[in-house]
Amino acid sequence: MDRSELAKRLKETCSLRGHFVLRSGQVSDVYFDKYMFEADPELLQAVAEHSAPLIPEGTEILAGLELGGVPLSTALSLVTGLPQVLVRKEAKTYGTAKLAEGPEIAGRHVLVVEDVITTGGQVVLSTEELRSRGALVGTVLCVIDRRARGSNGADKLGEASISMRSLFTLDEILGTAGD
């Protein structure tokens, strides 16, 4: 499926209208239910295939953030052959007590993978945790960048020295046919 068809399918499958409070605390009349595409093998495959070219050269490990980034990093890992780590919001307090499950990240170029970014708050927190464990993180890859709808995500990411690559902006998705 080409990029415009993918945007249309994502809109049809995932965009909801109403009154929604986002994780950031912001209120929106549009909600993007990313779990609807992450649970659909055809859409998840297409998202991964279209996202793979956005992976920075030199990336050694994909880091899927709990919860929505995990299916994306898994699909990207299958498409690209890159290994992944699954990143918790907090390190476990039992067993191995790891934050990032999978291969060693210290000294490795790690790409953070997330589904939707509104302010970048969780990305910044997770990136700081990964960096404190020795990961070399400079970029986050997301499917939908909703920052264009009035949030301050660009500032948070920039202040944390994180560049962002996104497959779509929310406005690109909402601007597709069928609205």
C-alpha cells in the first residue's frame, strides 16, 4: 500500500471524534487510537515498512517504549533485522530489575520507537533513563506527531537533544479523504 492509502486507512481505523483527555493532560476533539492499527497485522506491517526508511543510519538497536512502542519496534525489527529492547516506564523491582529488556544497550546507538507523540514527555523520560544506562540516543521515531496541534513537544525534545522523525503528522492523517 502506498503512503497516501496508508494515511487513509489509519484515519478510517484509528481516528475518533469527541471529547478526549490526552496522556499529557491536554483536551482534544480528536483521538488517535493507535492500538487499532497495532492490533491489525496488515496495517502494522505497512506502518513498519513505511517507517523503516526513517531509521537513522548507524542505528544498532530499536527501543520500543511501553506499551504502544513495543508492537512497532517488534514489527520494525522483523522488517529491518535490527534487534530491539523493550523499555518499561520504570525498571522492575524484581528478577533482573531491568528497564530495557533485551540485548545490552551501553555504548550502542539506540533509536527510541513510539506510537504517537503529543508533548514528548514520556520520550524524554525514557531517553534519559536509557542514556543513564549508557545508550547513545539521539532520535525518536514515531508514527504520528500530534505536536502540530498546539503542544510544546518540540521544545521538550529539543531541550533533551532528541530529534524526531515521524511517519505522519496528525494533520496529514486528518487531511486525508473521507473526513
